[in-house]
Amino acid sequence: MVPDKSNKLRCPVALFAACVVVAPCVASTRRHEGVCAPAASVPPQQTTGEGARASGQNTRKRGGQSAAARASAAREKQRAVSALLEAADAARVFDDRFYSAKVQALAADALWLADERAARALFRRAWEAATEADLAEMKEMAAESGEDGNSPHLFTDARDVVISAATRRDPRLGETFFGELMKSQSELGSDPRRSAQTSYAAGPSEGVSVEGWQRLQLAERLLAEGDPQRAAALAAPVVAEGPSIDLVHFLLELRAHAPTEADDLFLRLLQRMRGDASADSGDVLLLSSYILTPNLLTTIDSHGTVNFRNLSFKNPAAEPPPSPRVLVAFFDTAAGVLLRSAAPSPDADEVSAESKLLGLFFTTRRLLPFFEREAPRHAPQLHARLQSLAADIDAERRGHLSAQADVRKVTSNNSTDRLGPTLDAISKADEGPARDRLRLQAVHRAAELKMWERAQSFADSITQPEARRKALLLVTVYQLLSLRGAYAEGEEQDFELAASFVRGADAPPLALAFGMAQAAELAAKRNKPERANELLDQASAHAGRAAQGGEQRAVAFAVVAITAASIDAARAWDALSEFVRAANAFDEYVGDEISFRSDANSEVLDGDYLNAIRAQLSTFDLTKVFTTVARLDFGRALEQARALEGREARAFATVAAARARLERDTRGMRGAGEKQ
């Protein structure tokens, strides 16, 4: 639908396309003007005495400026190092041991840029604090539950933070800490080799040990932090355990970020399976998801029941296709396993024999069309094998498995409608509160997908007036969060249209502040600095209307400060001051993440609104704020960080500002090296 570009928007839900997060600021640079060379009329080899003196003075002047600049930079760098050590020392006495370990780990990570030896010592101290924090949490939970059977592998949050940070800097150091973690669990009575009871993917873990599960947990963290290479290296030892749901789930995630690394691990997994005489059709079926259905994990259990797990978080359009070498390796390996898998012997356990037979039939039937298309050389043998297996299965069961073998998506009738499952659930629910709850879920999903008209329709169909009002508000909030994307290829006055929509929206101040900040950024991109500043002022006004003493007010000014940093530094500092005041007024503010869990005095309309806005604004936390402003002026950012009254918030802000300053030197050195 073509967006309605009129200033008076009659149908605002028709405006929107894809959501684009506000871009981070670009650090300002300082230019040093050169000094004029001697007059061109004097030959360089015959410079007069006066010219020589002038030339020498200019050379000394240039050298003096350079020396002064270097000295200033050195002092500022040392100030950043001192700030990191100060924050790490302050963290040692935090009441919350998790935050104590996390701040020390982050400080060590940043300090690595300036002093690797000191950073290693700080990592060790952070590790000791993290171990203490995790064990204390485990004991506390055991005391509350009255049981001693809590699994040690479920209490590693603080140590996970330290291991992931250390691994980014030195994989060997990360492995050292990981080894100590496994030793600690063993001493507590947990066998790292046994199967984990909880999976980071939904449901119980299948086929992966506690050690493997924890490696994948940490690898997921590194992947989320933008380090896929380190994530792949950390997960690599899990390949030795063979195929598992957890490992395939991780490889599918990894492939979206680093296809080469993911394919390499997958090839190693295939190689292991080729040499494993116990590999069976279940392994082939699981690994086929990586090649054939990256949005759908398919398994068949010991009772012959087929299970589908829809990985709805994946984006097929962004997923790179498997490389030719991976396709060849998979089909050759799969054919070898399926053809060598012996039919169950007559004296085998009846249940086991039947499950083996059903699994082999289902997997062969499911993959055969792909073999015919991608690896026809194996198709004749697999056809013969399928017919042989079919003869031993009753017609009804065979037909049921064959129908399931054709499933490629878990939706109604394999429909391409991404709202299909929700629509089915709504149609089967009784009219009333139950159906309204499902309609609200549909509003969420449609809004996430930017299906504005359908979101509006679902909201209008809710029968309870208060629930309908909240659903309509939710649509508006999602639209405000997606505002900039609606005008990604807009007209010259796109920023005015965006601002007009914000002014006409009935939404909480935080959402309005974010929307107007996007309009300001659009104006800046159109080279309208004065108008951008006016819109920033309006964004600040919306932020100022958020309730005092709540997290939403702090986040609103964080949005304004970060956006203003790339438009007008003066307004960025004004917004930062307001941010600090808002954070100090909120007693429970820590700032390392946006939660809204304790935002009792703010505009808490309902959990749905908070969940929606938290997901969209999760990057506008204290760390992002101080990283951004420190690129403008480290000294000023450090002063504001120290103005935070909360000990944890002050430490996180200090580390973020110091890291930004040290990273500036690192980027400068890389740039100089590239020029050479």
C-alpha cells in the first residue's frame, strides 16, 4: 500500500514499512592545520639564512604541536586506565556479587586495550568474584527450595560473563576458565559428561552433555555480542559429541552470521558421523534441517512420533544457501548412513525394532525427493530401500508417515501465511476472554511483521473495551518504533510527515520521544540542521513528560542523547544531564540492561506495551549512552558518569566511557596501518 503522505493522517497504520534502529553517532575529529612551507622562489638547496631560520621555526612549531597533542593524548589515555581500575576496585564491595563480577570483567576487557598484563590479573579477580556469586546463588536457591539437588550447571551466569569476555581477548584464557568451571561442577557432584536436563533451545536437551550445553550457551552469548569467529571456536569441541538438537540449533544461528565457520563445523560433524558405526537415520534427519529446512527442526522419537520445531526467529531471506561442497558432503554421508542402516533383527526388542524401522522409513521417504534433485546418483538405491522398508509397515501407519514427510513448514496446510497458526487458534477458541487473548497475540505478531492493516483489524475485533484500547495502543507504539523505516525512501519532506504522525499519536512519552528523535534524524539526513534541532527539542519535551522516578524517563533521555550526538553535540550534553538526573531519581536503576520490571511509578500500561518497547529499545541502555558521548568528549563524559549516584550505574558508565576512549586509539592505529 502506498503511504499516505498528507500532513493530516487519516489512516496512520498504512504508513509503515521496515523498522530501522536509530544509527549510532559518528565521533567528531579534530583537524590540525599545517604550516606554510618556505617561499617557492628560493631553491630548496640554496635556502637563505632568513628562510632557513623561518623554516626551522615552522618545523619546531609543527613538532611542538605534535608533541603537545601526543602528551595530551597520553594523559587522557592514562586517565581512562585509572578510571577503569577505579571502577573495578569499587565493584569489589558491591552487595550484588553478580554485578561485582560483571563490572570487573568488563573493566578487564576494556583494560586489555592498554595493559594486557594488568587486564589478565583483573580477569582472574573477576573470575574469583564470579565463582563466589554463582555458588552463593546456588546455595540460596537450595535453601529456599529445601532441596540439595539443584544442578550446578544451571548456576553459571556470572562465570558465563567472565568466560565470554576473556574468550574475546584470548581464547586460551577463556578455555582455562571453562576448565575450572567444569572442575568445580565435578567437585559439586555434577558429571559434565552426562546429558544436560535443560536446553537453551525450547524443551529438554537431547544428546548433548552438560559441558557441551554450556559451551553452546557461551557461544550463543559471543554470537549475540557480534563475535561469530570466537563463538565457532568455543563451540567446536561439541562436534565430537555428534549430532544434537542444541548443536544444530546453534549452527543454524551461526550460519546467518558466519556461513564459512558454520559450514566448516557442519562438515566436521558429517566427517564424524561417517566414522561412527552407531550413526542412524535420526542423526541424518536432524542434520538435514541445516541443509534443507533451516526454519524447521524435524525429529522422530523412540515411539515413532514425528516432532517439528519451528525456528520462527530465523530470517530465510538473509540466510546464505549451503555451499556446493556442503551439499555434496551431506548427501553422500546421508546416503551412506541410510543404506548401511540394517533392518531390525527378528530377535530385537519389539518396541526398539519398530521405532528403528519407522525412523528409517520416514527419513528415507522425507529426503528422497531432495536426493532426486541434488544427488540423483544415490536415488535408485534409496528407492529400492524405501520399498523394502514399506513392506514391513502397515498401510495406515505408512500413509500417515508419508504425509508428514512432506511437511516443510509448521503452519495450517503448509500455508505461507505467517499468521496462520494464530488464526487457527483463534478460530478454535470460544468467544470471550480466551479468544481476545489470542487476538492480542495476533496484534503483537502482525505489528512485529509490520502488517499494519491486519494488526488494526485484530485489535478492532477484540470484544472487551479495555483490552481493545490497549491493543490499539500497542499498534501505535509499534508504529512509532518503526517510524524511520516508513520513510527510508521518502520524499524531501519525509521528516515533516514523520513529525506530524508523532504529534497525532496517542502514546506514552517514551514512544513519542523515540518517534520524534527519528524524525530529527531524518531532517539531519536531508541537510536541515535547524529543523533537526527543533525536532530534537520536541523529543526532549516528550521525554520530560515521562514520570519522575521511573526507568522509562531515563531511557527516553538516553534516546535523545544518542540521537543528538550525531546532530548537535550541545543538545546531546543537555540530554545526558537529564538522563543522569532521571537515573538518580530511580532508586533501582543499574543501567546495564532495560527491563522496566521495577518501573512502578512510570507509565506501566500493561506487560504487552512494556515488552514491545523494551525489545525495540534494548540497545538504548546506559552503556550505549556513555559510549556515544565519550566519543565526543571523554573528560566530560567521565564527569557525568561520576555524577551518577548508584554505585553499579556509576561503575558501568565509567567503564563504557573509558572503553570508548581506549578504542579510539585502537581505531587510530588501525587506520594508520591501513594508510601505510
